[in-house]
Amino acid sequence: MLVTGASSGIGEAIAREFARRGHDLVLVARHEQRLSELARSLRDEQGISAVHLSCDLSQADAHEQVHHWVRKQGVSVDILVNNAGFDVFGPVSETDMQQEADMLAVNIRALTMLTKLFLPRMIKRGRGRILNIGSTGSFIPTPYNAVYCASKAYVLSFSAALAEECRGTGVSVTCLCPGATHTRFHERAGMQGITLMKFPVMDAASVARTGVAACLSGRRLVVPGVFNKLSMYTMSLMPLAWRVKLARSFITE
């Protein structure tokens, strides 16, 4: 199985959870040293096979590099976890254009192209699992986080449609939509002081356990945590304009 964005946060936690369940791993992320250390620790602690590839998924041919490398290793990918992603926080008129282009490349293009490359063999074998990482932001257009949340709305829409396409093939597609989680993600995006982070925040291991269980059971959508579930249900009852205004209040300091 293959996990992108595996060097830290939810991606690392998902890799550890699958390893705990006895799955061999291909780990992909930008950070060579972290990947190497993680692969070594998983081999030592869990007795599984873990190999890694350092790759920047914002590059135009990154998905081809990953696919070629995996084939060269002779690895059969029966579970694909599209976790790699990042956020650029701020008003659209002011955020860096190249950073947002890179974010779209990772959050949308890499996820889609890796799915297209590995899915056909899963269907041919008659079995496979795809776990795509969305966000509670997938459901809510969010001011000052407009491009990121739009990219995660794509992940949710793509996953739901693909899951139906794959019905009857033996391949399932799950979209995991976590809320605020204790990782370095929000710190890197410059979101430490926002109101959202004052609400209940889950730890990455709990999110990973929920996501992996949902993936292996073939569920199409999972929102981890009682607070997140209740929040998304309440939001779903509101008109869109109200949701956007409420989201703005969560995203400010």
C-alpha cells in the first residue's frame, strides 16, 4: 500500500495505523530524513516492509515519478492513501500566487493523477481501497481559506463520484474529512490564533484510526469526532450564506 504526505501529521499516523495492522508500506513525501526514520521505525517496531520515496508532489510529473518508482520496486498497490496536502491562509487578493498554484497541484492534481494511475490495476484484480483525505472545510466555503476549502470540496466530490463508479468492482473509495487536528499543519499555514483552534481539536492518531477503519470497511464518507459530526450536521441545515458567515467567524482571531 502507498501513503502520500507520510512524513508527519495525519499521514504519518495513518502509516503507523496500517503498519500496526500488518500492512507493508510505500511512504511518499518531500522530507527524506523524516521518511527514512519513519520507515526504519515501522520495520523495527511492526516487522513489516516499509520503503520510501522523497518526492515533491507539486511538480508536474510527480505522479509519474511515483508510479514508475513503485512499478520498478515490484510493489503491488492494493491500498492508496492520498493524504498529501497543505494550506495557504489569507485573503485571495493577497496570498502568494505560486504557493496557491503548488497547493492546487498537490491537493487536486496529484491526488487525481495518482488515483488514475493505480486504480486500473485494482479494478483488474477485483480488489482495492482508496482513502482520500478531505476536510470539514470540504463542506463549507470559508473566507480567507477560500482556495484550500475549494480544493477539499473537490476531493469530496471526486471521491463520492468515483466511489459510485467503482461500485461492483471490488474497489472502494473513502473520503476522510477531519476537522482541526493537533499537527504542524495549521502552524505552517499561519492559523495558530484563529477561533477554530479554540474548539475541540483531535489528535492525529484518533483521526487515523477512524479513517483506516472506515477505509477497510468500505465506507464512502467519514467525519471523525463527535464535535465535528455535530458541527457538520448543524451546518447542513443552514442556508449557504449563513454557513459562509459562520465560517468567517471561526477563521478569524
